[in-house]
Amino acid sequence: MLESQAIVRINGVLPNISTLGDEEKSERAAEVKRTGMTANTSCSILVRDKKNTTTTTTTTSSSTTNNNKVFHLLVDVGEGVVKSLEKIDLSPYPGFNSLSSDTTIHLPDAILITHSHDDHVKELPSIISKIDHQSTRTLKIFCTKECHDQLMDKFPEFSKINNNNNRVSFNIIQHNGTFEVGPISAIPISVYHGDNSPPGSVIYILKLPHKRRRKVIIGWDFLSLSDDVDENLFWNPDLVILGTQSYNPHPETGLISISDAFELVRRWNAKECYIVHYRGLMDFKEARNQWFRGPTKAMNSEELQKIIDENLRVTGREGKFKITVAQEGMMWAAKDQEGEVGGGEEEEKDLSQLSPIGSVLEIESLQNYILTIEKDAKNDGMLKLIIEDRIKRFDLRFINPHMDTNNNNDILYAQGEKGMLAKGPELKMEILPSQSLIREEEEASILRVNVYKGKKTTFKDDILISKKDTEELRRYIRENFVAVPTTI
């Protein structure tokens, strides 16, 4: 079992600073000048991975050296990023504070490049120069073939790196191809970044080395995904970082808007979202329409956050999704879920000592769905089942829910609700083993849901759920329903 922790640090949140506009007109530009923000959009993923920890003794002394260290993955390195990296402070975080004295923590072990615009690569030469003068560290740079060629044209001095430098290397990545970068697994996704942008732009889906594999999406500087992308890859991230140029949709910017971000967070079922790269100047165009009621100016961070929070409240998503206007230096820490034992084997739990689950259970599947199951005691034990995916919502009701006497708590049946003129569809919900490992450290089960009326199917699909959710579902069924001979 891996014992590791991960932190995501926002190194910068700005687009090209020269494009922010006049500070007298733009509240965003005034805020940037007032606060002294300088760094373009960038983040670091810092992982402490004990899997390869060893202790060695030098030949010249009896002292020991602990090889356990923080792996530093940097995503993009535009203007101001190097200075921001020098401010990294891990001392407040348990598991990292003992390593906070590492004087080279600000230097990355690897860099992921999203595309070759200056506000994402301008200080790459500076990072490479620092590595050249740091004899104990190596650096791997990952980018697409198109991006690599553009970097060679932009920085001709890079052309000799792979031949003459054993500590710095460029590595070509393929769209949709998974690769390992230290203890982190990465998938580059090809995206469209506008007609005036260079080809080869990507965003990244990262899986961090936790007991329950944490998913982080680095999604800035894109307008749309490629047509051949499997959007299941984006399902249920723990954190998504989205780059937005405006609040209202303006495709001419080559980036999504914050309005688009609301939809992506919902569609991907993101636990938490950080907004970066905001400029807001294009929203002034909406002021020409006297009937427009949305934002019509470039807002500062505080006002933008209030507008986002209000949108979540009005649409009923407050508490379900968290969207934050990111600030330079902000940290996000991957946390163990309730019931997990951080950094070790899961403890065996005496089920008799656990509190009852209750009448409502929500399950987030490993791919497409969110399921809410409720036993309504006020209506003769009616079973309510809500199934949501990225597009549809099924709100279903059944009567007489029960287990099969021969299958214990792996099959749940329910009869159709009786109306004045007709009877509703029936339910068979069955837990089956799955041969597919969705995550390297986690077993998956199939929840086969079949809602039907005679030969007509209302809903039918195999839904992949985690081992933890499988056990909770079994407990829920056992605690809430009785076993009777099946009659449907």
C-alpha cells in the first residue's frame, strides 16, 4: 500500500499581463496592480511518496540519508512563476513539514507544458539554467511534438539539450496516451484553443498516488475538447482547475467562460474547482445590450467570487459543487475520505459497531452516474431512486422494495408504483463482481440497474462503483429492507 500525500499549489493565475487593460476601466487590472500579482497561470503538484524510501549510509561517515523527498511536478512556467516558486512553504502540512527545509523544493523534477504561448513558457530557460547549476537534480520536460517544435523555434538554445545535457531532457507525449511522471500518472488531452493559437495544445488529467487514486484536471487555455476524447476520463475529479477569460461566453478569446465552467463542473461532477486566467474585458460588450442582466465589466476577485456563489445558490448547486476564484500561492491538499486510514492499510471494521447508514444513500460511480437511493418511511416504505448522468436525470419511485431470500443483499427488487390508470415500471438492482480495475489500488463492482415495464426498458445499465460504495450499498440494503420470496 502506497503511503503518500499530495498538495496542489497555485503558482499564478494571470493571463498575459499586458492584455489586462487600463486599470482605471478594469477592476481586475486595478486589483492586479494593487496586490502586486505578477505570475502567469501555473500550478505545482507536490507529492511525498514513501514507496521508494530507503536509508543509505555514506562511506565517509556513519550518518544516514533518507531518500524520501517531495516530488515536484510543475505545469507551465510563464512570467513570474520562478519568483512564485521560491515562496513555496510546506511547513503547515503534516507529512511535509519535516521536509520543508529542503532548499531545492522550489525546483521541479518535471514540467508539463500545455502549449507554447509566452504566458506559459516564458521562464522555461530560467528554470533550465537553475537546474544546470544544481548538480543533484534532474529535469524532464513533457510536451506534444508540435509544442516541442515551437519551443525549439522560440528558444534555439534548447536544440542541443538532449544531446549535451544529461540532467535536462525533452519528452514527446501523445494525445490520449497515459504516461508516468514520477509517482503521478498523466493523460494529455488534445484541445482547441482558438484559430490564432498554435497546434498541439493539451490539458492534463492527473492521477495522484493515494490509496484512493485522486484525480486532478489541469484545464486551462482551451475552448473545446477534441471530438475523439472519451469524456468518461473526466468523471468525478477531486479538483479541476479551469482557465477562463470572461464570465460570459466569448469564443473569440480561445478560452471557455465562467458560465461554461459551471456546466463542466456539473457534467464532470467535480468536487472542487479553481478558476484561473480571468481577465473579464470581453464582458464589457454585454453592456451594449440594455436587457442583459449578467456581469458587464472586468470584476475583481472578491466581486467575481460573490457572483459565482450567487449563481450556485440560485441554481441549487450550493454545497454540491465548490468553485473558488484562485489566488497566487493558494494550496489544495488531497484529503483522505472519511473512514480511510491515511498512509496505511484500511482497518478491519466490526460492522456491528458502525452507526446505521440511514434511509438515504448517495453513490458516485467511477464513471458516469450519481445515484441517490431513499426509503421513504412516511409512504409505506416507498423506494425513491434518482439516477443522474451528465445529461439526463431519472426520478423513479417504487413500492414493496425487498431482497431476494436466495440472494441476501446483492439483489434488490421493487414493484411499480400504482397510479389511477396504470402501474409504473419495476426495478431489479443487482451487485456483481467486475474484472475491470478502474483504479490501480481499488477494486470495482458492477451495479446492474434494470428499470422496466413489461418488455419496455426505462433505464438499464451496468454502473461501476468502488469497493467502499459496494460495501455501503450492501449495508444499506440489509438495514432498510427485508428478504422475501421474489414475485416479479
